[in-house]
Amino acid sequence: MPFTVMVCCNDHRNGVSLGRFENLEIFECELSGPPMTFSCSNKRHPEANAGTGDMTARFGRLVVPCLLYRGWVGNWCWDAVRVRLIYAVRIWNHLVDTGKWQCEQGPAALYELFNAKGRIDPKTAPEFLGPILFPEANGRSGVAQ
């Protein structure tokens, strides 16, 4: 299942890429932390295949294959990267592992998990994230602010 990762990586004055980000949205969570490098290129990732995409996205030292990249999504400060679930989980875990990022807002379970420096297990990610991101399927909801 593909997920969109929103990256605030453009200069607020003119929309030109800064090559770094301090804010990111993933799994409906707004995350912030110290600047990390960001780029997206047409260079093929070693794990890339028809299901993962032919592009490469860099989040600090983490490089993942991506399905789609779009600039100026929402407004000129934000770009969007579309990745498979396994790579979205890698991005989440990478930011957790820095120990310097925090969740500002998001679904309660993910807000608490991230701020407790909790990683998402890639093997159980669909089962874990499904009820949180799609609560209507389970008859519940909740966003921590």
C-alpha cells in the first residue's frame, strides 16, 4: 500500500528547494526536528522494482525508492513523496532513531509512540497501522493535539 510523505523542504520566501527539511508529515503525524538533508532524484534505488518505483528519495542518511515525487503540494513550502508502506516505516524509524525529532500532532497512538521514541515493526506495520489510520473501519477515532 502506498503512503504519501509530505516534506517541508522549500524556502518560505520563494518556494525554492533548500535541500533540507525540519518538518515532515507521515501517517497523519506532524513531525519536527533539526534540519536533515532531503532530495529526490531519478537515480534508481538498488531495491527498486515495478512495485516500488524508479526514483530515489533521501531523508538524511536514509535513501529509499519512491513511486512519485511532486513539488509544491499544498503550498510552495511542501513537496510530496509517495512510497510503499515498508519505506514509510523506514522513514518513521529513521527519524525516531535520531532521538531529536518529536511528534507535534497526530493520531493518539502514533503521537504517543513517536514521542516515546517507539519504532514501528515493519513485519506487523499493516496490522498495527490499519486500525489507527483507518479508525472508521473499527468504529473508533482519536487525534492527539
